[in-house]
Amino acid sequence: MGRPRSRARRSTARGEEGGASCLEGRVAPGPPPPASRPRCARAPCPASALATPPAAERVMVAARAAAWLLLAAAACAPREQDFYDFKAVNIRGKLVSLEKYRGSVSLVVNVASECGFTDQHYRALQQLQRDLGPHHFNVLAFPCNQFGQQEPDSNKEIESFARRTYSVSFPMFSKIAVTGTGAHPAFKYLTETSGKEPTWNFWKYLVAPDGKVIGAWDPTVSVEEIRPQITALVRKLILKKREDL
């Protein structure tokens, strides 16, 4: 009677042990995955965002683009050549850039020491230099022997004559040709831009502060006759400089 009960107990114990071992071999389930969040529906673009810009707006955009293109082209375009871009050798033999006279009014003259116009012009030119020289003005004298061979001496002798006889204080340059194939580039420019080529001594070319030619006169026109025009240009320059201060 006692043995069957012990078997039952053993069976029960084995069953419990087997059940425990089976449970130990299983992987414990993890937590359930989070519920996916509902995706928000993208709002449709308003019709105004897809609409073509008004005509006035398109015109404005095109105008701005054109303005920028013009500015870019102007910045890239080479500057037009003027009188002050050239160089010349002064009466002492030193190469000088005419750029140093930019910003001033200049009266450029081809001079000669033995011409019938010499005395009249040298005196008037020196007086003009004395009166207007302190106010951004210069006479620029270029000796030339092309007309009547009336400037035959050396540069040193030409300078000595002008300083001694007329006490000139304006800049003087070495003897050059002012016409023909061998003309100095600065005089070629004066001739081309004014449309007037020197045909004798003491031609006068008025050059503005920006290097552009304002006027040209032959030797029969006296310095006194063109003085009002020169003075007006100098006064205009003085007023501009005062405004810029």
C-alpha cells in the first residue's frame, strides 16, 4: 500500500522538474512594439505659390537683371584713352607721365623761339601761368622745329632762352614733331580728337581735367581771346573741388 504512493510522488516531482526545465529553455517574450504614430497628411500647396508671377513683377526682375549686366559690362570695358595717359620727355631729358597733370586744366602749345608769334605768345602764356597756375592750371610747352625751322637750337638752349627772356615758369618738354608720321603720340591724340592738326607754331589745345580736348586754336588767335574760356573752366574746377571737400 505504501509503494504506489511514493511512485506518485516521484512522478509528480519529475513532472515539476521537467516543467521547470522546459520553461527555462524558452526565451522570454519582449515588450510589445510601440504602436506606430499616424503620419500627418502633407498640406497641399496653395494655388498662389504655383501661379505665374504677375507681369509687373516679371518686368521688374528683368529690369534688375539688365541693370546688373550693364554695370558688369561697364566695369569690364577698358577706359577710353585721353591726353593724360601719355608720357613725354621734359626739357631736361627726364621721362614724365602726363598723368601728373590729371585733375588740372592744361593749355598745350607747340612753341618756337624764332617765330613771328614768339614774343606775343610767350609773354601771354607766362602771364596766364602766373595768374591761374595756383588754381590747378598749367601751360605745357612742346618746342617744335617743323614749321619754318624756327626752333633749331638744342633743348638746353631753348630752355635758357625761355627762362632768360620771358622768365617762364610753366613746364617745358623736349623738342618733338607735332604732325606727320613721326608726330608725338600725345599730339596725334590732340589732332585726332579735336579734328585740327597743327599747321604752324603756337597752336593751342585746351585740355580738361579728365584729359578730354575742349578746344583748339591756331596762332592767329591770341591767348587773350581764349582766356575767358580757360578761366571759366578753371573756376568750374575750383567749385567742384570745394563741393567735394
